[in-house]
Amino acid sequence: MKTYVLKREQSIPISIDQAWDFFSSPLNLARITPNDMRFVVTSDYTETTKMYAGMIITYKISPLPGIKMNWMTEITHVNDKKYFVDEQRFGPYALWHHQHHLKEINGGVHMTDLLHYAIPYGAIGRLANTVFVKGKLEQIFDYRTRAIEDLFGKYKY
């Protein structure tokens, strides 16, 4: 099984407390996911729920028109105001390991997303990644960059 890596970095003009407050709330993920994914958190959490190691989060997504999927991730590691990791427990990937790192910088926070993922089905999965999955993930993370800028402004170096 081939493993792929997607890494994205972004600086945000907010405090580490504001960044952690936003990104550690499972419900805020829907705010930075493209609308065409029809992404809905189905876990029974509220706006004030904060993630913790062992937390299970369930979602419904629609990666393609007419295709609906259930997805479950577990927050496996949390280091307050530094990083957290989510791993797929049930869903479309053979492997999904997503690290979210936050680092305080002058005038804001530097955020790094590091995603390791694999597609099931051998050669068919590798072809699917080349034709569709890689581009779709890049599109989602590009959207997140813009959505975060819309919410918090553009970082001035």
C-alpha cells in the first residue's frame, strides 16, 4: 500500500489562545470545509466542546455528487496549544493520520497541517489518487486556507 503526504502551512494573525479555541472545536471543521462536500459533524457536541485524546468524531460527507459517506476519526494525541492528531477509524481511506501543529510567532500563529494517507485497493487506489483524490485533497486544503483568511484576516509578515 502506497502512502501519500500532503503538507500545508499558514500564518494567521491571531493569538495562540484564539487559534487553539477555534481549531480544537470539532464543529468548526465544517466552517472551513467546502460546501460541496456537504460536511456535517454528526457527533453530539456543542460549540463549547473541546477535543481531547480519545475523542471520537463522526461525520457525513459527500466527496462526489450523489455519493454520501459516513466517516469516523479519533483524536489520538493532544498537546494543549501546540498540536493534535486525528486518525480515521472508519471511512474511505486505508490510512488517515492528520497532524495539526500550532506555533506562536510574532504577530500571530503559524499552523502546519501534515497529512499521511493511503487509498485502499492497490493499483486501483493508486490510480484513483492520481486521477482524483490528490487533487480533491489539495482543493479542500486550498479552500481551508482561504476560509481561515476570511475568518481571521491575512497575516502581515
